[in-house]
Amino acid sequence: MVGEEMSLRKRLSKSSENAEGKEGDQRDRSEESLEPRSNGQINLKQLIAKKIQLTAEAEELKPFFMKEVGSHFDDFVTNLIEKSASLDNGGCAVTSFSVLEGENNHRAKDLRAPPEHGKIFVIRRSLLDELLEVDHIRTIYHMFIALLILFILSTLVVDYIDEGRLVLEFNLMSYAFGKLTVAMWTWCTMFLCTLTVPYFLFQRWARGYDRSSHPLVYSVFHCFLFVVFQVGVLGLGPLYVVLAYTLPPASRCIVICEQIRLIMKAHSFVRENVPRVLNSAKEKSRSVPVPTVNQYLYFLFAPTLIYRDNYPRTPTVRWGYVIMQFAQVFGCFFYVYYVFERLCTPLFRNIRQEPFSARVLVLCIFNSILPAALILFLSFFAFLHCWLNAFAEMLRFGDRMFYKDWWNSTSYANYYRTWNVVVHDWLYYYAYKDFLWFFTKKFKPAAMFAVFAVSAVVHEYALAVCLNFFYPVLFVLFMFFGMAFNFIVNDSRKRPIWNILMWTSLFAGVAVLLCFYSQEWYARQHCPLKNPTFLDYIRPRTWTCRYVF
């Protein structure tokens, strides 16, 4: 990192010297041009020409400086922040895991950095909060608001022409969020169970581990109870409620997403604290490092999946900012509603008038690109920016880096790392790193494959439960095409053309998802079965339902 800093300083100093040299030459030439002529007058035409030339050369220098600073400044500042945080935490510089891997004659499990040296939390704003302070970026935000206004006006006008009155019933949204009370009670039960059971099991194990005559058996028993809780209570319990009460899609999404989040939170809490207890027992320390209930409770609400006893905190809560973020979340809900109402529903209603064919499928995919892209942007903005920033502000949680500049990615490897930093951190430290710790660092491709498999299965599980049918289009795209692109379109691709290809394939992928899942949804609506079996749940109805298409 020191070498990078020296290289950056040399490049910037060299650039500034060149700029100063050019500026000095221009100044000398301009001074010569300003010398009075024999008649004591200044040649104004020559002065204007020199001024234009200076402006042009300054504009030529501007992109060079912006490119140099833009490509190195973020990494430079991040490295300095991490070094400072490491010095504050440990009193000495912390060696990263990647550096430790270079040491010889060590197994990967011996190289794993302690939990407190994993992810380092520092106070920093979300990237969009900084970008929206720029007038040019804020104009794009205004464009989306203008498009929402046009969607609303279009819907009102069409409804008035068709019905002869203004229709403000929001039938689609009221259906999607039906039985919300059941979903809220389910969430309360899940949260209380996650708050009490994992903490009680860990506290009981931590206080009795050092006094146990058979610590291995004692630990295996408590680990078994924790797995039973994760699979039985948090896993099967919410799933039973969703299916038994036949919750609508949006209510199901709330329950399933919270189920996955709480499972990941409980795992992180145990995973980060168990090594501390083992080290304490090894050092024969009298105090057992058990976090307080308040620390665990704060973590359950904090917008992160990596447990720490303490996080950097902001001094105050800006309640106006919180209200604005929640207002934008609700605005995005209505935005998605109007996208479905104006762009998706008419499309798939018209599809059922024709027999299913390759022509219908291709037209469906291309017609789905615009609504799918809008839904992608709205989902990102509503959840990863507004929702997480609102809770971060209320909890004074300082580290707001929930995502990075994924839109500038020229490789899918970088896109996966920057799209959702919160989930990526959990997968990186608890799936990828722990896989290498267990099987040694020689199995890096297998570890990456395992991470892709876990992510693909969880995403497909959430979609299957929320939509009430199994149609593994997302699993195929994520597991096969996504993993292939991760290796083919890797970090070595830096040219702008790769960013264009990344966006093209991303838009095509979300359009395929919207088209296939919407077709299957309408097929099951218009070709219902009287006594469906489990095979009917996993067999695509699109292939057999001829009434719809």
C-alpha cells in the first residue's frame, strides 16, 4: 500500500509539474503579447487569441487530472482510513489476509485473520448521497420523478376514458400486500425468537465451556441446538405460515426476506463470538467475552450482517433525512405499481391471445426490457439506498457503504462485489473465507463455486416461495451464465466497451426474468388445477397451458 501511495504521489506531482510548466510557458507568451507596441497600445486581437488558446489548453488538461484523481483517489483514501482504523483498534498496523497468504509453510486455517480484523467499519456516507449533491446527477433523479408523474397522469387519463371516472383503487397493490397483519405477527415472532434463543444458547455455552469436563461434546450439543433453531424455527416456521395462510406475493416477500436476514444475523453473531470465547479459554482468562443484550439487539436492527460489539456512530439523528428516505421508499412502491400497471399488465394480457411460440417469447423478452430496467433501478434505490440509510440514520450507524459504484463496472466480478456490499461481506467472510479456512487456499475455485451455489439457491428459494411456484430461471441464469461471466468478463477488462456489454447483458437478463416469471404467473392464474400435487408445483404451467397463450 505504501508503494501505491508513493506511485500516486509521483504521478500527481509529475502531472502538476507538467501543468505548471505549460501554464508558465503560456504566461510568458501572454506577457510578451501584452507588451505595449511602439505606439503604446495593446494588440487586442492577439490578447483574445491567446486567451482562447489558454482556455483550450486548460480544457485539454482537465480530463487528464480528472482521470488520474478519479482512478486513484478513492483507493488512496480508503487505504488510509483502513490503516487508521487498524491502528486505533490494535495499536499497530494490521496485516490483511491477502498479505498473510504470502507466507510459506502455513495452512489457510492458520492464516485467517481474527474477527475484529475482518471488515473494518468507518464513518462514511453512501455514494448516492454524495453524487446527488452534484447538479448533473440530481437532474437524472428529477427525470425519474418526471417519468413517475407521467405514469400517474397516463393511468388516470386511461382509466377516465375507459371507465368514465377516476379510478383510485390500487387493486394490484392492495392484493400484493394483503394479509399484512399475519405477516407482521410472523415477523414479530421471528424477531423475538432470534433475539432470545441464539443469545441464550451462546451465553450458556460460553459460561460453561471452560468448566466442562468434555468441552468438545458440550460444544457439539449446543451447536446442534443452534442448527435446530436455524432450520426448524427460523427456516420451517415462517415457511409454514406463508403456505398455510396463503399470503399474497408482497406479504410473502416481507416474511421470507426477514427470515433470510435473521438467519444470517444469528449466524454472524455466533460466528464472530465463538473464537473469542475459545481464545479466552486458551489464555485461561477469568472474564468470558459475552456481549450484552443491548449490543446484540442493536446488531439485529443495524444495516449490516457482520457482528461487532461496537460500531462507529454519528453524533446526531437527522429526522428530516429519515422522513425523506422513507418517503422515497413509498414513492418507489408506487413507481413499481405504475410500471406494472402501464407496461407489464397490458403486455402479458395481450400475450395470452396468441399461441405460445418462439416469436411470442422473443417479443415478450424485448418488450420487457424497459419495465425490467426500471424495476431494477427502483429496487436498488428503494432498498439498498433509502431503506438502509433510513435505519442507519435512526441508529446513528456511521458506515453507510451499502453499495459501491456498481454502475461503472467493466466486469461481472466487480459488479458482484459492488452491487450489494452488505450481502457480499457476509458471503465473503462466512462462506468464501471459511471454506478456504476449512479446505485450505488451494480450493479457491471450489470456494467461489460454493458461494455462487449458496447465493443462487437462496435467491431461487425466495422467488419460488413469494410467487408460489418453482420455475428455476433465476437459478440457471445466476448459476451458469452469471458464474461463466464472472470468469470470462473478469477484472482484467478495463475498456469502456466492457461496461456497455455488462449493461447490455444485465438488461437482457432482468428482461428474461420478468418475461418468464410473468408468463408462468398468468399461466397459473388462467389454467388452475383442482387438486394440484407437489409435481404440479414444480412443473412449469407455461408449457402445458394452451388457454393462456
